[in-house]
Amino acid sequence: MDPLTQVSSDAFLHRKVLHHPHNHEDKARQFSVVSYNILADCHVSPQTYPYCPEEHLRHRQLEKELRYLNGDIVCLQEVGTTYYQEYLVPMMQKQGYDGFRFKEKVLGCPEGIGMFFRTSRFSVVDFTSFDFNSKFKELIMKYVGESERDYVYKYLEKTSVMMMCRLRCKETGRVVSVGTFHVIWWMGLMPSTPQHVEVDVQSLQISVAISEFVKFAGGVDKPHILCGDFNSSPFSPAYGILTRGYLGGGGYEMFRALRPFKVSDNEVG
């Protein structure tokens, strides 16, 4: 048997926890946030994930790990639609969470993103969600010439969605905004693929997400936490936008390496 299949499912219970050095002593002013891509079953195959356990075993292990992490707010990516409805919501409700926050991806993709919070700690003030295609369409109508709009939209069209929730702490009465989304897979993470492939789409998704989230939170000075699977490495343009707020460093070179994209029988530069 391959040694990778012999790793105990309880291995995560022995992880070393790193505590933030500036934790406030007042427990009422502390809360924990968990962000986790749980790998939707629709993406699992023997070819892509040969060591992934059977569905019922994955469910048990995920439940055990979420109990261990014990977050006050839980943001999940790649949540299967059926799995969310039939398994995840009942499981999380038994643990004291509100589970009616889910946004399915578009274009027929049977998975999405979910958000849970402990009802003993938080109550919902506001909630919204959107798909990135609709936001891109607004930008295209504003900034792209009429003759190129259809081509540009086809290039940017993906399954990605985002959700945002404003929560009120029952201990302090203060409000915090939490957002989560799943950025498209960046092909540049694969050694055999040119690093510039789709860095523009990924960077646009992250830019739109930040802009919409800050507006939803009420401004940059309002408490807000952005969670998700960003599919980015430290040298990617998207990472630069997330950490610095602007495109810099090697991001410029990657954008210069972009080639004209092709949609149907037409090329748009």
C-alpha cells in the first residue's frame, strides 16, 4: 500500500497551533474565523485525487476537523450543492451554527460557497451575493467599445461567485463584515503552463471582489474580513493586489506576456 494512504485521518488533531501575539485579553472581543476549500465531490476522480477517501469517509473526517477548528465564523469553498443541503447544514446546525448562507456557482457548476456563524456569538445584519459575470458585464458596458463587448465578455465569463455577510457580535454589539469567494484556478501554478495564462481574469476577479466588499462593509475603516481560496502564489499579480492594493513587481511582466485571446472565429487583442 502506498504510504500516503496510511496517514491517520486524525493527523490534523496534532497540528501545532500558532497564536497571534496581539490577542486581546478580553474574550468577548475575540472570535475565530475558519476558511476551507473542502473539495466538491463533482471534482473528485481517481485520476485527479487518487488518495481521496470514499464520500462517506470524507464527510466524517470533515465533520471531525470542523469540530476541532471550532470557528465562530466558517467560510467554505467548493461546497457541493446537494452536499450542502443534505449533509452540511444539518451537521453545522447541530454544532450551533446558522447555515442558510449559500451561493451556487453559475453556468451549471454544481458547487459553490457557504458561510456559517455561531448563533450564540453573532446575528445577521445584512447579506448579499453576486456572480462575477454580472459585475464584468457592467464594467464592459462602461469601458469597452460596442464592437468588442461580446468577445471580451466571453473571455471573462467564468463560474465564480461571491457572498458577503454583515454580522453583529452579541457580546459587544459591534458589526463586522465577512466575505468569501473562490478565485478561478490560475494555470500558472502548474510548472508546465506559461505563468501569464489567465492572470488578467484572476486579477480582475480579485479587484472586483475587494471593491464590492469594501463598499458593502461601509468603507475601508469599517471592520471587514475577506476569506476564500485565492488560488494565488506570492509571485502572482493577484497576490500583489491582495497584499498591496495595486499591481506591481512581476505582475507587470506577466501582463505584458499576454497574447491576443480567441473567441470563436475572431481574435481580440
